[in-house]
Amino acid sequence: LLFNGDGDVDTAYLLLTRALENEPGDPTSDPAALEEALRALDLLCYVSMSSERWARFSEALAEFPGPAPTSLALSAAVFADPLRASPEALEQLDTAIAGLRDADPVQVIGIARAGVFVDRVPDCRAALIRVVKDGRAGDGAALAVPALSMLATSSNLTGRWEEAERFSRQSLELAEQLGFGLSGWFPRQNKMMLAAFRGDEATTQQLVSEMMRWATPRRVRSAPM
């Protein structure tokens, strides 16, 4: 509610990290709930773009009971700092992408997102389209929002601008329909990029101004995907 509603990133981060600090060694901890908490922390670290917070994410992930979920491990190894991702981490990402055909939709989104800054989203296209189709059929509609946004990003960067515009519009409409206020900023960012690519300076500046007015007081430094 804090994050998707008012966009209160700092308060959401503090509440979540304090809760996670009480989990290590607790035999009654629910691994599924812990995994969801780590996914939320992953997203909070990304939108705040803080190396200190990413370090806390890695610490919390290291305390996960059993092997860490693949998408979360790749987020720590690649997504958190893509410039310093090791060849081994990139190889693990490519292996995970190759197995997306039968992957759970949550893993599809997490693995595709880990590859956004290392040019791997085109390789995830078929899996992301499957997530969108499932969402439209009523199975995991929330996951269709980031799937559409990542498809829009991929289309933007490969010159398929009409397709990018369509994906961005669909992602924004679905985010608003589901009440995911914060999630609507990434498709808006895609629209801003598209306007810039087309040389539409007025629309670009308008969208930049809207984003900065919303994000600056909330200390949001990157549009969530």
C-alpha cells in the first residue's frame, strides 16, 4: 500500500528490512512469504538506486533458507550492478533465459528484469508474451503489467515504435485498472523514450516534467518495472 499507493519508498524499505531482520533462524518462517518479501525489497532497492540498499538485499538473500530463487539470485548478481556483472553471472542469466519456456510467470518476470540492462529482453520475448496472454485470461493479471512494459522497452530499442506504443498503452491501462499507481510510471517512461526517438520534443518535455514532479519528493530515482 505504501509503495504502490503514495510511493513512500523510504518508509516501505524500513518496514520491510526490519521485518526481515527478525526472520533469520526462525523455524516458523514461511519460505514463500520470505521470498515475496525479498521480491518487494528487490524492487524497492531498484527504485531508490542505492548501493547501500542493494548491499542489504544481498545480505538478506544470503540468509534465505535453502537455495535462493533463481530470479532473485540473478537480480543481486546482474540487475543490481550490470556494469560489474561477472561472465559467470551472465552465463547463469543466459541459462535461465533458455529455460523460460516452462518457467513460473513470477520467475519469468524476475529473470527478464535481470536482463534488462544487459540486452537480454529480446531473448525473453516469447515468455513475456505468454505472461501477458495468461494475465488477460485472468491468471496473474498483475504480472502482465511489467511484462508489457519490458516488451515495450525491447520494441523501443529495436525500432518497432508502433508496437512499443501499443505495449506501453496496454501496460499503463492495466496498471491503472489494477490500482498499481507506481507501476504506471515505467510505461510512461517508455512513452517518453518513444517521443524522444521520434523527435517529439514537446511530448518528451511534458512527460519528463510529470515524472520529475511526482518522483522527486518521494525520492524515487528510477521508474519501477
